[in-house]
Amino acid sequence: MSTAKETAEQLALPGIPAPAPDSDTEADWVWTEEGTDDDMESPAFSHTTVMSTEVTQALTANAAEGATFVDVTLGGGGHTEALLAAHPSARVIALDRDEVALAAARARLAAFEGRVTFVHAAFGTLKDALANLGITEVQGLCADLGVSSPQLDEASRGLSFRREGPLDMRMDQSQGETALELVERIDDDELANIIYQYGEERRSRRIARSIKRSLSEGELHTTLDLRRAVVRAVGPVRVGGVDPATRTFQALRIAVNQELGELDSLLAQVDDVIAPGGVVALISFHSLEDRAIKHAFAGREGWKPVSKKPLYPTEEEQAANTRSRSAKLRVYVREVLEMDEEEEP
């Protein structure tokens, strides 16, 4: 049987001291990962691109010379780089609302100067962003939805409970309310609805009450505080290997960044910005995103899916990049409609 000291050490997060075994504070169960102390330092914005080959092939297969593509989730710049390399005459309009990602991508893509245009904007504003550049249509669009590895790994973002950081969760840290401000503003029922709707968490009301209790007691400041509130409500048991706080963190992140609303806005604009014969390639990482994409294109006039089922990363890619395992790629082509003879000039 483990001693109290051994138990406390096992439950502690690397870099965060566990309560002393003889103290009055009960040790919380917190998620740990194997790694060195160096892993806990803030990383540079370096992101492993998911399904780069599949996305590039989909967009460039039938693209004409001088085609213009748009990467609405630039991130580390991997998809944009692959597109520019595969299609030497192509131009890419690259959007991201994360200024840190934009700065890193500018450095990475310096060799393609003149062929890539960087835009600080959320992808829900795509049509306006293109109009500001004098562009009315593009030949292809790609999106790598969700949160990137550097954003998860950077403690100051507050997106992960692996590292202690402020309850921020904003992808664009230059504007909008933080996760803590959101929790402070809404009531218990609204918080429970967010956790249930965006996290698909059945224990949402219990969790919401616990979070609000921590807030009222002045014990809600950091990511680990939030995780402790969840564990206090539902216990430390993992469900299917998933940490008990995972769904709550996902839900608050989606709410803070209005991710599903942005996605709905993007999907509503593709008819206006994709040229006939153009391609849309969308990578999703959870069921809420995937359902929104399927619903948007189900029976949509003038569009056809490249495959009935989504494409998945290869076994080799999943082994090399574990975060790619939940990725699903759906590709749609805008049909070229022939005019009736009487409509021809």
C-alpha cells in the first residue's frame, strides 16, 4: 500500500508541488505526462501539420496556373508552405487571428515572399478579408480547425491543464473576453449549458456548480484551479483514458472563441468566394465541427463530396503525431455548371 507521501507525489503535476502529506489540504488528482522539465518551458510556435499531403493534392490536382488559394487557419504555416511548393505559380491568402502564429509563419515562409499575403482576421470574416484585398473568388480553400499544438503547449494561453496558466483561452489575445471573464459574467445555468453543448458533458450541471463555488470562494484563477473544480464535482476517474476536465476545457475554449459560430459563418460564405471547379478541404478534430461541415454540405446545390466518408491520417502519421489521431478531412468540389444553349451569348 502506498504511503501518503507516495500518493501525493504521484498525483502532483510536474513543476507544481503537491500538498504535504501531513497537511490539511487533500491532494488533487491531476493529469501528468511523461517528459522532462524542458518540456514545461514555453515552446516556439512550431506545429506539426496534419494531413498536409492529402490537403495539397486535393487543392492542386486540377488547379490552373496562377491559382489563388486561401488558408483560413494559417497556424504554423505548414499547409500554406506545401501549397506554394507544390504549385510554383500559385498565390495563397493566409488568415489567422493569432498574431503570434502570423509572426512565426511570416518567418517560415520568407522564401515565398510575393506569393503569400498574411491577414490578421478570424475566418468567419473571410469574404470581407478577401474583398479588402480586391479578390472576389479563389480556386481552393483549406482549414485546419480547432486549436494548434503551440497554443495548447503555451501556459500563458490557458488552454491546457497540463501547465498552470491564467484562465484566458483566447486564440486572439488582443481582443475579447477571457474564459475567467466569461465564467464571471454568466450564471450557473448558462455555464452548464455551454459545458453540455460544446463539451458534450453529461455531468455539466454538477461541474458548473462546482466551478461557480470555486469562483465565489476566490479559488478560481488558473487552469489547475479550473481542473480542481471539475475533479471536485465528478472525481478523478478517467473515462476511456480521457482526463475528466477535457470536455469542460474544450467547451469553454469553444465558447470563448465562438468557434462553431465562426465555422458556420465560413461555411455560409463558400458559395460566394470559391470559383466553379474550386475545392474546399476541411480538417475537423471533434464531432461538433464534423457535424457542422456535413450538415452544411448535405444536399447543397452545386457541390459534391470527393468521398462519401471522411479521409483519415495514415497510420504512419498517427504514430508520428498523436494529436492527428482525431483528425477527419472532408473535401468538396464546386461543380462547373454548363449554361443552356439559349443562355449562351
